[in-house]
Amino acid sequence: MLADEIRRAGGVVAIDEDVDPPIGWSAWCEKQVIESDYIVIVCTKTYYEKVYAESYVPSGVKFEGHCIRADLYKSGMINHKVIPVILDRNSVDFIPLFIRSYSYYELFNIDSKEKFLVRVTSSRADKPPLPSEIDEDKFQRFETHLDRWNSIGEKLPQQVHYKVIERMASVLLSNLGYREDG
């Protein structure tokens, strides 16, 4: 089971099979979406069909999808939390639309699975800052630099322009408190 693999790799996992929440399932689900560092969605045909079920059939998956959409909307669609995973090549079509534009992991691919486990077991300090963690004054100053660097870059050949933007992004993230490994 995926939850057990994450736990063996040092991660903390909360899944519905492990609890009988006294606050009720919908409140528990909402609390998990809000408080979790990550939400791993195993994208299967069954999951996809439940998220998009047209008739009203009480479904934890449908409610979970609603909570995740609302959380993504609140974050301005900046996603550091929701992680789609697929178990086989044929499941890529079952990644729900609201998370399809984000990176996903192929758990049938050893390298991809290893990267996934590293991601879900690393600490928050290793991640880019969340929007609520960014110093607004610093961001405004660097936004001004971004505009200036972009106007300079537009006068350069495209390949050089990309290098200017890449360097600018690195400096911006560094000054906002994000440190890359190597």
C-alpha cells in the first residue's frame, strides 16, 4: 500500500482507513485538505468517475475533490500541496482536470517513484515559500527588478533572454528565502 511505503520512507500519512473521526467525515476531510503538507491523489478510472459523477451520490471522493478545488482556488492556483500519482501509463487520462496542469508521478517508474517519495518525505524548509510566507515588501522590490530584467532580455537573442530570466528567477527565489540544493 502506498501509505505504508511513504511511512517506511519517513513520511507521516493520514488516510481514512486509519481513523473513525468523531467530527464526521466531511469535517475530517476538510481539515486534512487545509492542514496537510501534501495531498496525494492516486488517479484511477474509479477515482475520476467518482470525482465527476453527475448524479448526487454521497461520495467522500466527490467532497474531497470539492475541498481540493476550493483550496487551489484560494491559493491562486499555486500548488505546493496536491500531488497526482498514476499507477500505470493508461491512467494519465484519469488525472482530474483541476490538477492536470501540475506535475504528476508515475509510480510504476522506479525513478519517478523515488522522486515522489523524496518529495513527500522532505521537510517544509526545503520547499519554495508559500504565498502567505513571502515578505510582501521584498516581493514588490523584486517585481520591479523582474520588469527591468525582462525589458533588457527582450533586446537579446531568445536563448540569452531565457538565461537572463532563469538567473533572475534564481535570485528572486533566493531573496525570498528559498534555497536550492546545489
